[in-house]
Amino acid sequence: MARCYCLFRNETGKNMRKNYLRDMEPCKDKRQKNKVSLQEYLQALGSFLRKPKTLFDLKDRGCFFILLAMVIILLQKVVEYLSN
């Protein structure tokens, strides 16, 4: 008689548990976490900000720079008004 090679049966034909993932041991993460210094973090952030990924990033950065210029001009006008 031929043996049944089914997903939920072993070679001898006995039924296995349907949830066989419970029998597996959890993977123990042996990766070491490297401590990142603040300088490395800031350097990575700076390099990420220098490289726009999409057209929307360019538009957002353009709007940000225009808004920043408007705020600087407004602050200069306020300081000029208060100094008079």
C-alpha cells in the first residue's frame, strides 16, 4: 500500500497537529545592536535630507524654503519697526 505524503500527515500516516508552527521554537535574535553616536545620527539625517526621493519632496522643500524666507523677512521688518 502506498504511503500518503500529505501536508498534515507524517510518513507513517499519523495525523499531525494542524498548527505545526506552535511546535517551532522562537528564533532568538543574536544580532548585536550597535550604539549610534549623535554625530553619526545627525550625519545620516543630513545626507537623507540632501537627497530628495520624489517630485513631491522637491515641491515640499521648495514651499518650505519660500515659507522660511517669508518668516525671515517678516522678522526683519518687525525688528526694524521696533527699533524705530
